[in-house]
Amino acid sequence: MLTVILAVGVAGAEDPAEETGRAAGRDLVPMPTLGGTQFWADQLFFHQWRIQRNVLTGACRLLDGDDFRHGSGTFAQCRALLEQIKRERNLPPLRGKVVIVLHGIADGRGMMKPLCRYLEEHGGYEPVNVTYPSTQQGLAEHAKDLASIVDHLEGVEEIHFVGYSLGGIVIRRFFADDRNRRQGKIDPRFGRMVMIGPPNQGSQLAARWGDNPIFELLLGKAGRQLGPLWAWEAQHLATPPIEFGIVAGGRGDEWGFNPLLPGDDDGVVSVASTRLAGASDWIVVPALHALLPRQAKVHQYTLRFLQHGYFVGPDQRTPIQDER
């Protein structure tokens, strides 16, 4: 692979402020990648461009919207290269309203592309479809990566959130950490949030199998945090400090899809465990967990809530009160 080395830096540097601002090693020819799945964490978005960090080496790379790599190095070097590309291509600045979308455990951003496309085409939102290494890091690390993305969304007026399954829990951890680092203040750009199939009360399946070595091998630390470690992790999650709604999946009966789960369920998450006090609206759609993000009805509900704060209508909300 031919690469022009424009700068030399420490690939594993943790503090971008300590890195040089010189451009990254720029590829002579942009190189195709798989876009990062379980070993790359998005750190910065600019329209469809993004900087990712490798969770094993700490090295960063700059990808375009088609997942072609344009350069690699430290975070600051990749950012310098992005600034150079902005000037060369006269790219417009970020503006308007953004929706940050997080996939579930062991998934990738491809799962969320239909929803992102719908929100962009029908709502005018610029989607930030995040890749995060769901099986390679824990909730705290995922939340830190999300904070980096939020901090670098310069120029946008509104930031909304959509989290599918584990993605919703990551956002809750982000809100808890963000509240602490902002000393209780909320970013004024934050708008609304939709959770899709979130295990807000932990995962009963993870609790059952979380100590199994094969389970941990497949789903990693975050999988165990949803099960055996949930009691401790739950103390570090925030109820979203913004208006939020929850979409659950189920059969609409008392049995659900999975006999191992109590009551109605989507095959992976019980309907009851999706509930979280403080939600402005809550709704159940007839769908399996893995199909929820691709359901047309879920797309419609998500957009309507982001725009208006309800799934069906202003007089048909099902808010969740304190259930203790």
C-alpha cells in the first residue's frame, strides 16, 4: 500500500491536545475499507466524513462517506487532513439539525441506514450514523467516544438521539457522564431522543447466560454489563435529561416470542424491561427485536417523536410515570 507520509506521530496518543496539528499520512489513492465494525470507534463526524480510532492500537484513520480511507495517523493529524480536504473541496460547514443514531450490540451502522435515510429524506435531519465496537469495550468507553462525536459537531443548532437496543443504554451512560463534566448543565443543542427496543432494566437473557465464557466471547464486556453486572452499571446510567420516547417490540399478548422471557417480548428484550420512568411516550409494535430498526412503522414513529414529542398523536401519548 502506497502512502505519502506527511507527518509522524504517536499512533496511540490518548490526548489529542498533546498531538501535533500536522496532516496525517495521506493515501495516494483512497483505500476501500469495511467501515469498521467491532474494532473501530467513530470519534468525529463532518457530514459523511468521519475519523475513527482503532480500539486495539489507538491509531486513527479518516474515512469518506463510502468508507474509503484517505489517511491515517493520530487524531489531530487526521483532523488536520480533514481540514485540508475541506479547503480543497470547498465543503460546506455543518448546519441545522443532526440526529445521532447508535446501533445495537454485535451490529454495525448498516443496520440503521434505512432509518437514517428516512429521517434525512422526510425530516431534513443530517444523520450521524455511528460505528462503535460494541463487543470490544464497555459502556463507559462507548460513552466517551460518543462524547467526542458530540463535542466536535461544530455549527449545528440541534442534536437529537436515536438508540437501538444497547445503543440506547450507551446514550444513557453518555448523558450521565456529560452531566458530570458539565456540572449539571445540559447542552442547549440537545433536542429529543427515541429508544428502540432498549433493555432499560437490563437483559434477562444476559443475566441468564452472561457468566458463560462463550457468551462473553461473543458479546464482550457490554454484554455482561447488561446481565450479571447490571446492578452496578445501572447506577451509572441517567434518565435522559431531554424529552424521550420508547418503542418496544412484541406480539401484543402475554406470551411474546421467546418462552424464556416473562410476558410479552420481541424475542430478545421483554416489553416490561424497555420501560423507563420519565418517558413522554411509549408504544409497542408487532416485531422481532432484530427487525425493529427496519420497520416502516418504527421509522414513522421515530420521526414523529423527534418532530413533535409523540408517536401517534398529542392526545394518544402513553407516558411512563415513576413505577417504583
